[in-house]
Amino acid sequence: MDDARIGAAARLFVEARRSGRPMRALSDDLRPRDTAEVNAIVDAVTAELVGAGDETIGGWKIGFVYSPRQQPMICPLFRSRLFASPAAVPLGLVPSRRIEPEISFRLVDDLPARAAPYRAADVADALAACPSLELIDTRFDTSARSIRAMLDDKATRLEAMADHNTTGAYVTGAPRADWQSFDFAATRAVMRTPDRVVVDTVGGHAFSDPFLPCVVLANAMRHRGGLRRGELLVTGSFSGFFEVAADEPVTVDFVGFGQAQATFTTTSQ
């Protein structure tokens, strides 16, 4: 995909974000064919939104398609969509009502740009870990195809990921500096509403340890200006996402580690 097509695709996402109107599927000539083109579209959207003062960057999310010769997908997390637990997240901001449990990581020190690769220990010592909830959303019209359908279909998966990797909002609980003593592959995560248990799993992250993609991310970002203290790093779910009702608190308990809570609220803040 050439720069003109990347720019055209990015303008559609920017317009959907600014107007709040769902967008149609991308035309074939604007649909990304690989993760490099996903990243190029995301970067173009980010450059416009940040450059215009619409958004500021508060963290980074990394995702993978687990296929040879495909780059990791890296997108920023905008500060306007980051919340501290317990969070009341306006339904108008994230109308999908999809949510998933995660462990995220908060930078307590800079990991600046540099030529030498970062070792795992370098990255780990710069982080605290947080019990978290990701609220999934899309700028695409989902009246005829759901977010799940887009992600499950190989023909539309990268198209869905080009929308900032389906990030709607992100909620973090209290960070823990002692996280390296925990075995997240053996940690039980229970996500519930007042009426039901939504998911109950032991481990479940695609890498077993949610920290490991942070090393990949740090080494990608050392060529892009580095990572800064206070930024949030997001590496994926323990269970996939689930639909929940509005105005009901959703709590995840990473048993023995910590909790986070979010509510899709219809009440004006």
C-alpha cells in the first residue's frame, strides 16, 4: 500500500473518531495486507490526532498475529481513554460494552532510545504491574458484523486491527512493584458483575507471562524515541472479551495480586 492509500485509510478513521459516526468497511484498495500496513495506518491516524491537539499519548499496546515475517502491531493508548479503577466509563466513549481482564505494566523509569537492545531484566526493573480491564471497541459499523466476527475472519482481521487494535478504553488498578514474584501463568482471574461470573480462568495469556511482550515492545520503541516513565504498556488478555450490561460494575480479581473495576455508564459525568 502506498503512502496515498495509507493516508486515505487514516483519514477515514480520523473522521470516524471526530464525528462519532461509525464507518463502513474499508474498500479493498485501502484494506491493510500485512501488519506493517496496519502500523502505517495507525501511525498516520496518531500523527493527525496528536498533531492537531485532539489526543496525547499515555501508553502503548502491542499485538501479534502469530505468523512468520509479520511485525508486531504497536499502537498508542490515548490519555483521554485511560482511567483509574474504579472507573465509570461513558457508554458514549465505548458503546460496544465488551471487556476483558488483563495485567498491564506501568513504567517507573524511562527506557530511552538507544542502539543496544534491551534485555528482559532491563525492562522488568523499569516496570510495575497493574490488575486491569480493557474495554474493547471499534470505529466500524457493527450493525451487520460484530467486532468478534471481524477479528475471527482472516479477510477482515487486519482491517479491525488498523483501528488502533480495537482499543476503546483502559482501566488500571493499583500498581505493584513486587510483581516479579508472581507466576501469572498460574494466577486465577475472576471477572464478574453483581449477578454473574463472566469468566473464571487460571492464566490464559497468549505468552503465558504478560510481561514477555514488553521486551519486544521496548526494543521496537528504542528506535522510535523510547518509552517514558508513567506510560502504560498493554500486552493482551487472559481470556478474550465478553459483552456486559451498561450501568453494572465489572470487577476482575487476579486472586492474590489485585483487582480492577469498570462500569459502562449511561450517566453523564
